[in-house]
Amino acid sequence: MASQARFTRFSRSMLVGVITTMLGSCASPASSSPVAGHALAAAGPPSVGILGVPNAKIGSVWRFAFPLFVNNSKMTVRITSVRLDNVTSGARVEGYPLYSMKDTKTYILDNLEGDKGSKDMTKIPDHSGKPIVIRSHQDSGDYYFMVKIKIIGRIKKHLSGCRVNYTQGNRKYSQKVHCEYALDMK
């Protein structure tokens, strides 16, 4: 009986340790994983329509503007990254540069790399890697993201779903806003 009592005490102690460890490991990822956000509203042409081109060609590199962002919440938002949720085969995302309208002189909606009529975006400062800070009830100011896409094959569907990752206080959020990019091929 005495050995059974020691085993029971050991088992309870061990069980408490295992449960504590499990709860601790479960709590960490949940608190660092983003939750669905609702603080941002999308603005500008990309938020309501489709940007794109009718005669996309394999090998070309296009940049399309993400919507501008408005913080509708009572807390400051820090946008940490963006991405497209739906990228069709035939298209490869090569980055999400962040531009300032002070550098580009305007909000550039689309740009074909190497086109004589387009700005050379490779010579314009890319501010990605720095968060965009948007105060309560303010907009993203002069900053806007673009997606850089290289056409590597036949494209049959539009690219869509602008995902915005941001923080408010110590919490991480992820929010999807409307955007759609057509790289139609004949």
C-alpha cells in the first residue's frame, strides 16, 4: 500500500506539471497568432474596382497599388506587412514595396517595369520593413503598398484579397480588404 500511495502522489504531481506545461505552451502561440481585425477601412480605386491590363505578356513585371488604409478605431494601428491571399498560377509575387507619395509625386495605381511611359520604380525608395503608423481616425497619409508581380506563365484568374497585418497595443491582427488585379492574356 505504501508504494501505491507514493506512486499516486507522483502521478498527481506529474499530471499537474504536464497540464501546466501544456497550458503554457498552448497560451503562447494563441497570444502571438493574429486574430481577425476590423480597425481598417480600405480607400481609393483598388478598394472598389479592378486594376489590371488586357494584354499581359509572359516575362513582364507589373506593380499594382494596394488600397489606402483608414484607421476607424480608437487606437493607433501599426501596419507591419501586407500580402495577396489569392495568387493564381502563372503569376509570381516578387515583393510588396512601400512607397511614399513624396517620392512618387502621386498615388501610382499600376506600373509596367521597363515601359518608357512608366516611372522607373527601381529608382524610387522602398520603405518596406518599416511599419506604417496610423493614428485613431486617420489615414495612411502619404504611404501606400504595391504588389510586384512577374508573369511566369499563362494566367487564367485574377489575383485578389489584400491581407493587412497590423498591431494595436500588444495584439496582432490580420484583416482582409477588397482588391483585385487582372492580368488578362489573349
